[in-house]
Amino acid sequence: MSINDHLSIPHFHITAIPEQLEKLNKNIYLELWIPAVLRLDQDEYQIKLAYRGSHTRKFPKKSFQVKFISPTDYKGEREFHLNAEYADPSLIRNKLSFDFFNRIGTLSPQSYHVLLSINEQFAGIYLKLESVDNRFLQTRELPDGPIYYAINSNANFSLLNPKTSEVKDSLEEGYMRKCGTAADDADLRTFIYKINTTPVAQFEAAIEKLLDVDSYLRWLAGAVCTQNFDGFIHNYALYRNRETERFTIIPWDYDATWGRNVNGRLLKHTYLPIEGFNSLTARILDVSSFRLSYCSLLHAIFREHFTEIALEPEIISLQQLLHPFIHLDPNKRDGEGIFLSERGFILSFIEKRRTFLMESIELFQAHKK
């Protein structure tokens, strides 16, 4: 059975000079862009291609960034990401997570699966991921504002480096400005400084001026339900709405979720506590009104969204979509059995995680009284 026997998933074709591809492979951690051609819907686009990610670059199946040169966009997109999902035997955790965040009212990237060929060689099943940039805001009719990517563990909302416990050289350490200007960095520094220095009695009023607290609590609930351990100190984006002058957090890279870690290994359903972790979360949950809102939000999510009944249809649909191509993916040819078993694994995780969190709410509330 060939790839062309199925038309249910878009097929992206990338062509690049072999010597240019070799440059990427000589030093996988070098931030190098090479020229290439992308064929989509019978149209050709001149693009720039680079590897993306940090931990994932060591895997045999690499993830990519794509930037359009000519034409300058594809359906309004100037760039997007192609995630290999190599460590996820289900290939669906990232998408399942982002769709879950959307359902609970959190801004999150749109995504869909594609087939990718490079120089006519099938590279496998990939997840096309929307870039969090100006277009991300425009398609959601949101006001302009700077966007920062949290690229390493220094993006922990603290004044201290988490590895050395020493004061950071600059408060924007751990962030890469995706949109905006250098002048916007002052607002990010003010935000982090006030998180850590505002007195307890003044914190509730102060943080509501700086942060969309409701959106943060929804993000927190999503990260806790999916058990994304990494997402509390990096793998998120910050957007500052120029009209409200408040920050909003946006999830990013959620393949290490639903019971598996960044290497695809099992992660016990009790691994991440209900309160998550980082300096901002700790301070927010120390405010009784915010804590009450968080618990109420969790109860609503447990009733409507974080259940086997709610999530199983999407899991089945995604598995059915990808199953015909698993044996064609050079990195998944021997993984059909575990791919199929992941449905039961994820559903079992949801049941156990939901029970654990529901029991944790009562203890969490009692402890804080």
C-alpha cells in the first residue's frame, strides 16, 4: 500500500540541495537556516528550513521550522513548525493537548497532522503547528502586542536562576522576543520584578493589573490535567495585550503529556501536584479568591472536559486518521502495536489522573485554610 492510496492527510514535499541538508546534520544544535522548496497543493514555495527544538534534536527524526520567502505566505502564514513527535508512540499527545486547551478556554496553537517527504524520501508523519506570532493574534482578532517564547528554565517567573539559585543577570533571561520591540522588554522585566517583590497584602490587586489571571488559571488547569511537567518553567509563550496592558500565557510543545515524559517513558499519574510549580503559580494560589476560582474551574473541567467519555472520540478519530501510515513511517514501522495500545494507555491515565486530582482538591483546599 503506497502513501498515495490515502488522501486523508495533506502531503508536504520539501526539496533541498543534499549538501545543504548535510550542513544541518553536521551540527544539529547550530541555528542554521538553509534554502529549500516546499510543494503544497501543487504550488511551490521558496522557503528557509531549520531544525527546531532543543532536547528533541538528538532524536533520529528531527523537527523543523519553515519560513516562507516567495510567495511570502501560505494561507496567511509566514512560518510554521513541523513537529516529529518522535518520542510519543501515539503521535497525538501534542494535538490532543492543544485541542483540550482550546476546549477549556485557553489560547493555544492550531495543529493538524501531515505527511512529509524530503527529496522524495518519506520522512514520516508530522504535526504541523501554528506559529505564535502576529498572525496568531490577527486570526483571533486580538490586539497587537509583544510575544515572548520561554525557551529555557530561566523563564521560571523568578529572580533566581533555577540551576544555580543565584540572581539572574537580567530578568528577561530565558525568553526570546518573537514579536514587539526592545522597548517592550521593560514591561516584561517589570512583570517579573513585581511578581517577586510585591507584598502579600498588595499582590492580588497588583497582579490583576499585570496578568489576565483567569487565562492563567485556565492554562494552569490544562497543564495540570495533561501533566506537562516541563511547561511551568519553559515551553510556553507570553503575550502582552497592548490595550489591557496585561500578559496572557499560551501553551507550547505538549508532546510530553498524558502519562509519558520527554523521552516517551512512563510518568506516574501522581507525578505533578495539583498546584503545579513556579514562582507565579505559588503566589497566585496563595490568594484565597484566586485559589477558589482555580478549584471551581477544575471541578467544571472534571465534569465536562477531562473525562474518558469526552476525550475518547478524539483519540479514536486521530488514531484512525494516522493508522494507515504508521507502517510507512521509517521511525514507526515496528511501532504499530504500541501505537494502537496507546488509546487504552491514555484513557487509563485520564481516569487515574482525574481521580487523583479530584482527591487532591479537597486536601489542597483544607491545607490552605
